[in-house]
Amino acid sequence: MIKKIAIVGGGTAGWLTANHLGQSLLGTDIEITLVESPTIPSIGVGEGTVPSIRNSLQKFGISETDFIRECDVTFKQSIKFVNWLDKHKHGENFYHHLFDHPHIFGEELTDQWLSSDRHQQYADNVSKQAICCEKMRAPKSISTPEFVGLNGYAYHFDAKKFASFLMNHAQKTFAIQHLYAEIIDVNCDQDGFVTHLIDNEKNELSFDFIIDCSGFSAAILGEKLNVDFIDRSNELLTDTAITLQVPTSVDDEIPPYTIATAHQAGWIWDIALTERRGVGFVYSSKHMSEEQAKKKLHHYLGNKFTHLKPRKIPIKVGRREKFWHKNCVAIGLSQGFVEPLEATAILITDFSGNLLSKRFPRNKEDIDIIATDFNKQVEYVWDSTFDFIKLHYFISDRDDSLFWVDNKQPSTLSEKLKSNVLKWQSFSPIREDFDSKFDLFDLENYLYVLFGMNYLPKTEQLSEQASLLAQQQVDLKKRRVEQLLIELPSHRGLINKIAKFGLQKL
């Protein structure tokens, strides 16, 4: 019987997993202990999410008001991609990858846009949310219940505060135990199952099941159980990030979106919290030196914070060959890593923790059956995520540096992505192109990115009936936008009201 679970590693991955398992195993006799190093800090830069995180927080029984107040939360409704197209051809350019579905008002809006002269951006044409983002509106009002939005949304937050918040909730609500120990080795039985964790004082800690949330090192699954790492740096070329935390005024507007600005060897993230911005300069060290990167980062910030020293984070792009081996499962950075262009780190962590919690083995004999499915599903998620991130680079028409030229080499594409981009030159993506329920990025995500970057299929003139439907949808969208611009408060205004009054409970 599996009675004692160890989660090795804290941070967002460890405590998110602890809440998933704690919630699903509540009322059983299984004991969960999170074992955390007292000396190794969490990476602390995963500060963006996607809307699915709301489902998990609600499932855990977390108050959205408490979460917003305690983790410096701001709302995220989009990723605004700046200068991902050639500035010589398009000037300063941007597009939104929104969290609202592009077909809320009907599919004919997309067909109409494709067959028109496209004076308006795709997101503006199909969605009520793009203009709300540009007007700095919140996705809801103070009277909207917790976890409900008038527009789709996720969050930005302080990663360290979020981990601490999850820790307190897991301990209080699910009785998760917390132990500080430096794990340096493991003991395994003759079948290769881990039986004990060994700390730096040579204490042997007995557990029946191990979840490796130890970060990039994959200290258990990778270093001790020798599960190989599959390198994908030949496909995704950025390998370094330098980051700064920039103070802001309490009166500054807060963009309700992540800003992702392309540059000659990568891109810059810019995430606004209540009293600071988290800014990261992601680049390829083969195409730009560290000194150049620092100068570019400070230039982006108007050279106002040159006294601040950036933190350097190496990016090792790839994933483990498998994620569940014997009685050990890797979750978080120990599974793999891809640059944070679409907030994938917390997304895949949340997906994996939820998947494990839904069918956790109660007996050692059940592991092989469940592990096979888990590995297959998580492998699909990782490989499809690599494809989605790569898409952004490959379809760009930028050719102003070797970095962008190198990203267009067909050899840097998976066979699946190569087939899809060829197909989408002639045909618009359809739901059937995404045939797995494990597509974390599916039709709507691809539509926003492909059409936002002018990667357009061949089109035909709309029929009279379709044109009439499209016009009805245009009118409906226009009326809804007018209503929302009246109803929705400013983003900063809502955050201040939540701090004072809180949101309504569902």
C-alpha cells in the first residue's frame, strides 16, 4: 500500500502539486510531506498564468479575494506581442493573443476578416476583449463574483508570495506536512523503486512514493534514477534570460496583459504587478553577447534603472524522456523547460499535478498501468507546447538578424509542425486539426497567433448569407463592447477596490 508521499522541492511546482494531491486524497490515510531544501531558493520568475489556473484555485477552496490581496495579483487578459513582424514593412506593430474565444459572436467574423482588406487587426475584429485591454480595463467589476469574469482572464502575481500562499493553504486545509532537509541521495529496492530519501545528515526518510519538484536538476528522476533529458535547443534557440524587478508608482496604470516584445535575438517579457514590474530579456547566446543583452535590457527600460543588476537564468530547452519512472513522478521544471513565451511553466505544472491527482495509485502494483498513460499524455503536452512556441518564430517575417533567419530553417521544425504550417498556407485551421483533449493550445490559440502575424490561408469571397450573418455579429459585438467600456472599471481601480472591499463569494 502507498501510505507516505514525499514531494521533494517547494516553490510553485511543489506547493501546487501538494494542493492537487491534498484535495484529491483528503479523508484517506495517505500522508503527504513536502521536503524542501533550506538553502536552495526557488527560481521565482514564473509570474504569468493562463485561465485554467482559476479552476485549480477554486477546486482547492481558495478565496480569490485573499489570493489577490496576498500575492500582489493583477489580472491578465492577453499576451500583447510587440514587433514580432518586420518593422520596415509594418512599422511598429503588435497583436493580442486574447483569453476570450475568437468565436464568441460567431465563426463568420473570422471568415469575413479573412476575405476583407483587413484594415482591422484580427483580435479587434472578432473579440470584445482587445479594445478592453487597450483601454486598460479590468476583466470584471467589484460586484462580479469570485472566479467569474465578463472577459476571460488569468493572473500575474509575485511567484514567491504565491508559493507561500499555496503552502499555507495546503498545510491548513489539507494537513500537508512540511520538512526542511537537504536531500542528497536515495535508497532503492531490488526492483528500482525508491524506498528512502537520504539527507545531508545521513538520515534515512522512508516514503512509498516520490514526486520530484526539485527544479532544473531533476535531483531524483534525473540524477538518481537516470532518466535522460531530451534536448530541444536545435528547435528553440533562446538559451538565456536576464531579469530585473523594476519599482513602479502606486498611481501607474497596470496593463491587463503580459507584454512580449521581440528584439534581434529573442524577446522581452514585461509583467506589471501592483508595485513593480517583472522584466526579463530572453535571448540566444549564439546570436548576442551577455553584455549586449544587458545594454538592450536597460535601453528597453529607458536607462532609468542601470544601478540594478540583472539576474541571469540559463535556459535548458527540452524535456525528460519520461516523467514517471517506478514510484517517482517529476512535476515542474524537473519535467523540462521551454522559454516562458506563453506562460507554459505553471500551465504544464498545473496540468500534471491535476492529472496525477485524478488517478493516484493506492498500490505499488497499479503503478505500471497508470504510469504508461501519464507518460504518454504529458509527453504529448510537452511536444505540442514546443511546437506552439516554435510557431511564433517560424512564421515571423523578420529577417533583420541571423537569429530570425536561423529560426526559419525547416530543420528546426518538428514533422508535425512542418505539416501543419504547410497546410495552413492554403487552409484556415479547424477544430479537427487539434484532435487530442490534451492540446493545451488548440484552435483559438493558433488563430490568434497565425492571423495576428499575418500567416493567412487562401480565401474565397463570402456568400451573401454568410455576409449577413457576419454583419449581425459585428453589430452584436459593437453593442457588447460599448456596454463593457461603461461597466468595466480601470484595472488599477478594480485592484484597489478588491484590496478595500473584496469580491463577492460565489
